[in-house]
Amino acid sequence: MMFQSILYNTWLSIRKNRVRSMMAGFGIAWGIFILIIFLGIGNGFKDGVMEMFNAYAQKSLFVYGGTASIPTNRVNENAQILFEDVIIPQIKNRYHCIDNCSPETALRSVAISYKNRRIFTHITGVNPDYFKIKNLEISSGETFCQLDNINRRNLAVIGDGIEQVLFEHYSGVGKHINLNGVTYEVIGIISSDNLMSVQERNAIYIPIEAYFADFKTERDVDSFCLSLDSNADVSDLEKDLRGYLAYKYGFDVYDDQALYIANIESQTKSFESLFTGLEFLIWIIGACMLLSGIISICNVMLIVVKERTNEIGIRKAVGATSNSIIHMIMTESILITTISGIFGAVLGGLIVLLADRLILPSLNTSIISSVGINLTVTVFALIILCISGIVAGLFPALKASQVAPIDAIRYENRG
């Protein structure tokens, strides 16, 4: 009964000074609102980027030949580093932990035509392992096999962007397209449902042997990629592979411009560390805003105590204990804090929900997979709010409990 009385009187006090209470709670509401918004967008961005990297085989390396910047007795400065196509089976035989390995060489600005439609894009020669390494999703049709590659069959796997342009609303599988005057049959369509595969929208992949037969006489490539078994140490293989290629092609092993190796596992870990740091920064920002709100509420409650000195003195004169006065002030502080926090959480949740259902789909981007509310974070934030209310009201409550009836009379006479 006593608690209900305190709660009722507290509510009356808040209603009486609603503008002041709203100003006091604004900092708390804003802090929770920003925390939920930032974490919702941040987690969505993190999930989107992680999906991009997960699109590749995690234990994979992408090796690119560059231009030598350090002259050696075998390679001049500015010499281009190219790999013979036979390097692929040699590397696979040298490192038994390699599951898949594919060369990659591209021809730019190729005229692609179907009936009266014509576009310019690049074509890339690869072997069947390439699709496994990059985990490319085939929305319709299939990829070419090793036998197709050996037999130099004129087959093409194209991106869904190419399909839309050339065939409009019809499937491209089974159709024949013209690549710089050479006819190829489309056997598969690549889906571009994440950011990493967006670059595949306008890609055309053909068997590497057909590529050498129709478009390039020199059997060399400027890049290749490989994936390893689950027990392999990617970093160790990367170091050993760099040394092996430097020895074989004569460039300096420390020349990063001559050879670039993208380690997907290492890059994924780097991004995970980056997002962990960003999440920590968001929590720091949210904590600072909450601290500002706590200070604001503390100041307001001190004003409340000063304004209610007469009331507090009268209460104590008729038998109210110091504990009951503390409970009264603390309850008001906790109530303002909790109501403000819930308001900020609900508003932030609505904004996040609106962004996920309406705004994000219209952006047509996969860099942010989804924007969601982290219930664990929300509950934890509300618990912190209750603690914040106690902290914000503690000093004013203790100050109020020390008010003596005689002080109240003096304060009233001065007023």
C-alpha cells in the first residue's frame, strides 16, 4: 500500500512538471534510440559484408601477377609477371592440401551479340574448379565440366545481367550468342544475390581451353585462384607459394607489386576485428549519451528536491522516515528514466523495422543484408536504464532525506 502511494505521488509530480520531466528524460531516450539504430544498421552491415566473404571458399587464395618494382638478374624493373597455364597442375601436385585450382584470364571489351541486340563486356577463361572456389550460385542451367574444357567446347556461363539485356524476359539457357564472331552456347546463368557476385552480373565464363583456341594464342594467365581442404594452414601455404613463384619466375620474393595474394580467411578475420571495434565504439557513444542523460536527470532531481523542501519537511514532521523520502525521490528518478528509455527503444525499434521493410529493399543493395533489433542488447540496455535511474536519483534522494522540518520552515519563510 505504501509503495502504491509513493508511485501515485510520483506520477502526480511527473505530470505536474511534465515539461521538466520530458527534458530530463530526453537524454536517456536519445541515447537508447541512437544505440538501437546504430547497432541495428551496424549488425546489418556486418552480416552483409560477412556474407560477401562467405560467398568464397574461406580457405582460398587469389593470386595476381603484377609489375616488378625490384629488378633482379632474371626480371627487369616494370616487367609484367605472367603465369604459364601449366603452373596450375604443377601447383596442385606440389601442394596436396589444394582441393581446387583454376587459372583466370580475361579479354576486355568483347562484342557480345544475340540477334539484333549487342553489348560490350569482358569474357573470362577458367576451368570448372573456378565455380567451386568462388561458390557461384547457378540460378538456372549448369556449369561446364572438365571434359568440356579438354574438348574445347564452345560453352558459356553468363551473369544474370547479361541474360536480362540479351534475352529480356526469357531464359538464356540453350541460346547461342556471338563472342567476337565466335558462336557459344549458354548453358548456365549466375545469380547475383550478394555484393560479391554483383560483379558477376555482366561476366561471361568460358572453358580456358576454348579461350586459348579462340581468343588468345599465348598460353599464359595473369591470375589464378585455389581453395584448400579444411585442415590446411592458409597463411603457411601463402608464404610458401610466394617463395615458389618468386623462384620460378625470377622476381624478388619481397616485391609486393610483382605478386599480390588475396587471403580470404585473413581478410575475413580483419573485417571481423574491424566490426568488433566499431561495435565497441557504438557502445561507447551510447554510454556517453546515457551518462549525459543521467547527469541531466540528477540535476533535475536536485531541483525537485529544492522545490519540494517544504513538502519534504512537512512529511518528516508528520512522521515520514528518511527511507520513505529516499524511496519517493528514487522512484521518481527511476520512473522518468525507465519511461524515457522505453520510449527511445520503441521509437528506435520502429525506425529499424521501417528501414528493414521499406527503405532497404528499395535501395537494392546487398552490402547491408538486413536491419534488425538485437533483443539481447535491448533488454541489457533497459536493465542499464534501471540502474541509471538509481544512480541518477541516489544523490538527490540522500540530500532530500537530510532535510529537517525546521529547514523547511526557513525555506518557506524565505520564499
